[in-house]
Amino acid sequence: MEIQSALASGLQGFQKAQGDVTEAAADITANLAVSPEDFGIGQENNTDNAATPDTANKNASSAESTDLSKAVVDLKVAEFQAKASADVIQTADETLGTLLDVRA
């Protein structure tokens, strides 16, 4: 593998990790955002609905916690990807330094 190729791979990995972090942060923010419905504002009392409010709240809470958990896991995966990319760049840098020392 060429050193330039290794450096480019490391940079691409960092860019991918940055995009994943941005996406995970947006997902986390969306799950933690407070909406007026959380306080009962704007909700209509509909007795025709088959689901009780408690059941609906439990289902929504479960879906939100699953989404939040996925976003946190995605954030951690992006962290590992950034660390691996840093290792690739560091290795390419050390290899280039060694080659320059040998040729000098």
C-alpha cells in the first residue's frame, strides 16, 4: 500500500466518523427535545381510540429509548472509527519518516 493511499484512507475514515457523529448527535437531540405534547398541550381527548394513554405512552417511550440507545451506540462506533483512522495516519506518518531517514 502506498503511503499516500494510507493517508487518504485515514482521512476518509475521519470524515466518515465526523459524519456519523453529526448524525448520531442529531438523533440524540431529536430524542431529547421537549415537545408541547409532553406537557399535554394540544392533545385532544379522544375516547374512540382503542389504545389507552398509558399504553400509547409506554410504546412511544420504548421506541424513543430504542432510538436513543441506537444513537449512543452509533456515536461510540464513530469514536472507534476515528481512533482507528488516527492509527492508520500515524502508521503512514511513521513509515514515511522511516523512508526519509533511510534515503537521507
